[in-house]
Amino acid sequence: MNGQTDQPPDIFISYAHIDNTPLKKGNPGWVDKFHYSLGVRLNQLLGEKVNIWRDPKIGGTDVFGEEILQKVQQAKIFLSILSPRYLKSDWCPKELNEFVRAAPAKGGLRIQTKSRIVKTVKTYIPRQEHPPELQGTTGFEFSTDTYKEFSEETEEKLYWGRLEDVAQGIYKLLRLIKSGQTPEPTGKRIFLAETTSDVTEQRNIIKRELEARGHDIRPQDPLPLQANAFRQAIESNMENAALSIHIIGGHEGIIPEGESQSIIAIQQDLAFASHKAHNLPCLIWVPPEVVPKDKDEDKTRKHEEFIKTLSNLATGPGGIEFLRETSETVKTILLDRLTDKPAEAPKPQPFPDQLHIYIICDKQDLDTVQPITNYLYDDLHFNVTLPMTEGDEKLVREDHRESLVTCDAPLIFYGQGDQAWLRGKLRDFMKVRGYGRSEAYRAKAIYLADGHTAAEIESIKIQETVILKNGKEFNPEILGPFLDKLREHQ
């Protein structure tokens, strides 16, 4: 079946036969399709045919046959397809136990840092119920914790992404077994924090992207769920990292035994401590679609406050960075942060105290304001914030008010928005003390994009607001009057 040979297998697939029963008569089963696709992808990665073996018999009444025993003992890698039936099967645990028993004669269960047992989870099972031999191995989940399984038909994107993860992991393991050496990562060590289940796929996308560029992603093994052991494992995995990445989902996450905080909060605290002690950059990403939600309203409010606190602690790129962007934007930012750039001659810093400018613009103007943002941040070294444009309306509104309260100078970019939009933003200037601001702005401005004239806002009179008129191309000199206002407060 599937091109199986009499040669010793590279991979032995252990599965419960009921998990290969097609839902629709006449179709191939889940395991058939997984086996075929995995084999094709590994052949492509290795540049040669990989030998994958599994027992094709449908019946479960045969004795633990000599052929199975021989193939298990010969296999380089043992791949389990975990499911509720796998746990109840008589055969599957025997296959796993036999592989473990035979492993010392083939160099042990681990080749340097990698396990020869690869675990895939077809149907969700809590980790504590996995066989003991599988609890310490990294798993590849093909289902959610609501028991929804990924397949080519139902969750195509998730299925193929996870299958690629399995193929990449086995590819690296087979190369290691054949060469006897661990390929040295060509990139940097990155700590990628464990997440809650609702953002697992976003974590997998980031992990896949960074590994493809040669970065060393930690942790590599499942984390213990006891308080002290968990903290020690996190600290060890953060050591010598160039960056820590934290993807925050819609709920607080599990709490390790003996802890009062969730794993999400503990990892974040340890990252902040490492940032303070060793200057470890920390990137926090809350995907735009994430909204705190829990059956317990108190937990929901607590998680909302947690996210707000993270946002308030942000200092910007190179320090603690807080992002509410799409996955594609985050990938671009990450690759930029991890790219070594040639040293440049230091530029003059006319504003050494790191003033914070909040650029207020319509969602459609985000690309247009980029040259202004780059000039203020890269050339003049301001901290620059743009408004949230995606996600829950309440969070977007709260973020806007928070930025108005904390910035040194707001700048309204009047482009695609209409006059009603502009008047609403200007009214916020007058309401800002009610939002919690106690002192006047150092400067405030309206930047008229190409196509707008000063006559359009003649009826709007906000004291000490600088009006800036732009041409078709951005010229830094346009910002001169606004910057002069800021200098008056130096």
C-alpha cells in the first residue's frame, strides 16, 4: 500500500484502523490521505524517496504479527496518530512500547535534542491523558479542543499548514539521523511563547516563517505544568535569545499547578524581567480579531485589563513593542527586526527626550502617512503611534482615547476622512481632560493632504492648532511649524 517495500522503514505510522474509515463510502480514509501527502512532501524535501510503512489491514483480530514487530524495530522514526481509539487499542500501545524497547539498540529515543517519536493528534485528547511515552514529545494538532478535526475538505488551510509542519520536522530529523550532526541554525535564537488555543494557528504561522529563515525557535519541547519547573524552563529557553514574541489570545490560559497566574502572564512577566536585566526585546502581538471573552465575566474583565496593561507598558521597537496588526504585517515587522542592518553614521537628534507623537488618520490613509511616520521616527527619533483600525469598536475607541491622553503632540492627517470625521477628531482635543489628561499638549496640528485647502476648515477654530498644507509629495519642511512649536517646550 502506498508504495511500501520490504526495506527497513524510515517512518513507522502507528494508528487505529477505525481512524482510517472514510466518512463517505468509496473515499480514501483520513490516514490514507495523510500518509500519501506526507510521503510526497518528504520526497520533495529530501530529493529522494522516503520509505513510510504502516499496517494496512482493516481487521483488528490478528495477533501482534511478526511483520509489525520487525518493522517497528527497524524504523528510524515512530509516528503516532493519536485519537481516543488509539488509547483504547490493544495494538497501538504495543507498537509504541516495542519501539521504546528497541530504541537503545539504535542509538536511543533521542538524537541529540530531537525525539525519534513524532506525535500527531487527529482527535483532541487532553495532554495529561496521552500515553506517558508521548507526553514529553512535541505534538502536531490536527483538531481543536472542541474536537473539530482538520481535513482537506473541512479545514483545508489549517490541514495543509499542519501537515507541512510535520513534514518539516521529520525532514530535519531524518537529516540528523543520516548525518549524525545537528544542522547549526543560520539565524538567531527566538523565544516564541506558548499561547492559548484560539491563537495557536497564528503561532504556527510565525514559527513556520521564522524556522524557514533558519532561526532557532524555543521552546522545542513541551513545557512542564508545575510552577517552579515551568518558570525554570521558560528562563532557560529565553537565555541568549535575540527576541521574545508573545501572541495574546482572547482568554487568560491555563494556570500551572502551584501558581496563581496563567502561563501567558508568567511568560510575559519573565520576558519583562529579562528585558530589564538583559535588554531582551519583547514583541507582543494581539491579533485584530481577538476580543477578550470568557464564560466568567470577571475573567473577561481581568483579561481586558491585562491586555491594556501590556499596551501601556510598550516603549516601541527595540524595547517592548505592542502590535494590533494582521499576521502579514507582523511577519514583515518581525523579519525587519531580525535583519542585521549595516551601521549608519549617527544622525542629529534635535529632540533627545523621546517625545511621543500620535498621528490620527483614517484607515484608508495608513499607507499615505507612512513617509511622515518614517521621517518622525527614523530621522528625528520621536516615538510615533498610529490609530488602531481593526478589531472591536470599543477597544479601538479606548486605544484612541488612551493615545490622546498619553501623547505629547497629536497630528491629525486630513486625507480620506470627511469634514464630519475631522470635526469629531478635533472635538476630542477639547474633551481630552475629561479622558484623564492633566496638561496641555506641547503642540497640535492638522495636516491637509493633497486635494484639501485651508478654506475647508476656516469654520473650525481650535486654539494653537498649526495648519500644515501638503503638496503631492511629502516634504519634511512641511512639518517645520509643527516642529517649531515642539521646540518651544524643549
